[in-house]
Amino acid sequence: MQKNIFSRSRPRQQGQTIILVAISLVSLLAMAALAIDIVTLYLASSEIQRAADATALAAAKGISDSGFTTLPTTDSNYATAQTLAQTMASKAANSMVTTPGTNLVAGQLPVLVAPPTFDFTSHPGSYQVTVSLKSTNLPTFFSKIWSGTPPSVTASASAEAYNAANLPTITPISLRSVKPWLVANFDPRNTATPFVNKLTGVVEDNAIQSATIDLVSECTTSPCNPAAAPKSIGTSQVQYVPAVVSNPSNSSDICPASNPPCGGGTPYENSVECADTSIYAGPACGLSANISWDNNENPGGLAGPSAAGGECLIHAAGPGPYDGVNNLQDTLDPSPWPTNPMKIKANSGPFSTNFVTTSSSIVTVPIIDTAGFPLTGGVVNVVGYLQAFINQVDGGPGGGGLPPPGSINITVLNVVGCNPNNNGATPVIGGSGSSPIPVRLITPP
């Protein structure tokens, strides 16, 4: 009798097992789907934060590129340039969230929650921008079931463009890839006033308004002897002497393509041609301010290392204006500023014929504490930096107020003053450290 009972109950037990297994499988699948949803949301959260960081940095670079950060509040272009800076930052941010294939979150582009916000006054010298991004319709399963609205993630980031000029005390700026041209603190286009007040670091008014000038080598002999009688210079010209380039670290992957062939035989010429990733015995802006000039180098003339290195750097086929046929150097149209950005047109590389925001023709050079020459010692004081676009190496013939052959024709983009009263903070290094207006995140990464 007992045997029959067991026999009759076994089929019922087997049916219960099948039901339990089915329920367990559904539960396991649900837990797996939920885990995948959680991982998807976690990855999307990380991706949108990186996207917000990149967007904020791009917006801050737009502020830096505008030239606005150089201007003191007394400059006649201040208000117009501030509007330009905000416009450039907003366009840069919008580009980061509309360019296909970049800055993706869960495989799709995020959107700006609202236009970027700006703070140009609360932190002197720090020109800040904040962006907020959102991404919706994430590829989830349970989140869509539990909630009637599609899942989304958001993130915010703030970045700054920092200029130490015009401040009573400064956070130092550490620079690399500074070209070894020590330029006199003398703006020939602005009633011969200094670019920078050497005691306060304040930049002159109108420092970058139509500031196209020629850097003229003060060296008239080989070796260089700036202690000799000063060279006569014309309107729109300012002298420079070569810096000592010690322990150079030229980065070959940042050197221009060999058209024309590059191959300076001295550290000085290599530092003109390439990105010198070491600081060539040069100071951080606001720290040690002494630097040596090189009385063994003669940079002047069409055969000099400044002309040869400069032509190589900007991809020029030779001295003189861009000819549109043989030359590959980028070109600059400064005329729209300050209502619109200066226009840099690429004429080589993957973006040839397009307008760009960066170029090998953009250089940073030190400003030294002298309004003129001769120099009587081997050490000079750095009081600021020029960021400039090299238009051409002048081909001559010189004389009659014209720049001597081999001079470097530049347009000033930004000016930084090195106030000696630094606040002891860690020097700011933005990006590669090559710009005197560094850009960096100011929210935790």
C-alpha cells in the first residue's frame, strides 16, 4: 500500500520541480538583465562625465583663442572681445556634442542641457565656463519597464582659461615648447610702450589690436654681440636676441613634415623647428625669471638659423609672402577681430583649405626686461610671453625702414605678463604646456 502511495506522488513532485526550475530561470534572466542595466547606466555615467570634461575644455580653449583674456578691463576692446569669447566658447561646446563619432555616450551624442555659463569676475585671471550634458534613450530593459520615461544620465564640468597678467599676485604658469627668441619689451605699434609693465605684470591697452610686427635680430656679427651699438629699426619692428638652449628635448613627432627639409644642426635651430618639450633653461612665468642669451649664436640673415628654422616650422617654400602655389604654410586673417575670431586657414595636412584653431605657425616667445638694446650682460629677466602667429620670414631687401632679410613677421594673438609677486601655488600647466594661456579642468576628473 505504501509503495503505491509513493508511486502516485512521484509524478506530482516531478511537475513541481519543472515549475521551480522555470521560475528560477526567469529570475536568473531578470537578475542578469537588471545587472546589465546597472552596468549600462554606470558606463554611461562615466562616459557622459568624460564628454562633459572634454566639452568644457573645448569651450575654455575657445575663450583662450579669442584673445579676450589678455585685455585689461580698461582696454577699448574689452566688452566686444568678451562677447566674442563667450560666442567662441559656446560654438566649441556645441561642436563637441554635434560632431558625429566623437564624444559619444552609449554610442550616441549627448546634448547640452542649456547654453554654457560663464564666470569672468569671481576669480581674477581665471576665465571659467561650465557645461551640463544629458543623454537619454539609453539601451536598457528593466529601466524602461519600471519607469514611463526613458532612462537618462547627466553630468557637469567646469574649465578655465588662465592668464596671470593684470593681477596683483599670480599663480605661476609652466611653459614648454617656447621658441628661443628673447623679444624686447617694446611695442612699436602702440606709441613704443612696453608690452608688459615689468613691476606689475599688467598688459598694455590695445596690445593685440592690429599688432603685426617684425622680430628683427639684434645680432649684426657672428658670434652675436648685442652689447655693440644698437641696430637701427623701423616702424613696426622690435629686436630680439637668441636664447641659450641647454639640454634640449626636441620631440620628433611634433616636428613639421620635411617640406621644406628640416634639419637644423644646432639645438637653437632645432628648438625653432620643433616642439622643445623641455624648458630650455627658461623660467615658469612668475617664478625664477632669469634666462641667458646666447652670444655664440648669430640668428640673423636669410642664411641664419632663425630664418631656416622659421621657414621649416611654418612649411614655407622660402622667404616672403605665402604664394598659394609652392607654399604649404597656414595663413592668418586678423581683420575680423574683436567682433569675430581671427581666421587661421590650413594649407597642408588633413584639414587643408579649412579654417582651424591650431597651427604649427602659432608660437610662444619670451618678453625680456629691456625696452631696447644694447645688452651689457649675459642674463636677462623674463617679464612676459607673446603668443603669436608667424606670417612669413621676410625676404628683404631691407633698408629704408623695411625689415632686414631673415626677420620674422608675426601677428600677436595673446600676451601674458609675469608679475614677480606669485602666490606660491603649484604652477599651472594646461594641455601640452605650450600655450601661455593654459586651459585646464577645475572640477575633479
